[in-house]
Amino acid sequence: MILEIAQIDVKSGMEAEFEAGVANAAPLFKRAKGCISMELQRSIEKPSRYRLFVQWQTLENHTVDFRGSEDFQEWRKLVGHCFEHPPEVEHTQQTVKGF
């Protein structure tokens, strides 16, 4: 399993619109090939900063299948105008689970 972590800084005052856009985009992720789950979290210290966590079966499910899809274009239409700058995205794999 691969965890995509996207740090997204949103333009000030657009937080509610961004959150609504992410909620509306949930079905796009749900039907994406290899997508296991999607969750958005908001920073307490920096309320215009979000982290989007998406679990994928494989890296390619995100980087090839989803990013090459029409659903990715729709995702960007729903939320892209809220971005302060392009999201910072990285992928991780679990190495140790405490409990």
C-alpha cells in the first residue's frame, strides 16, 4: 500500500470553498483504480494549510491511472482555483507499525 500525502496551502478566505470542493470530489477518488481511502485534515496552527491523505494499492494507481484520468482533471476544476501554489506531494510506504 502507498500513502500519498499532499500538503495544500489554500488562498486565505477560500477554506470553506476548498473543503466543499474536496467533499464533492470524494466520488472521483472512490471510483479511481486502486484507491483505498481519502481523508482531508486541516492544520490547527496554519488554518489555510491542509493535508490530503490518499491510500493507493500501487504508486502507479496514483501517478499513472488517476493523474492521467478525466477524473483528475475534474478534481483540479473543483479545487485548483483555491490553491495558493501547487501542492507538495510525496508518497510513503509503512515500515513500522507501533499498534
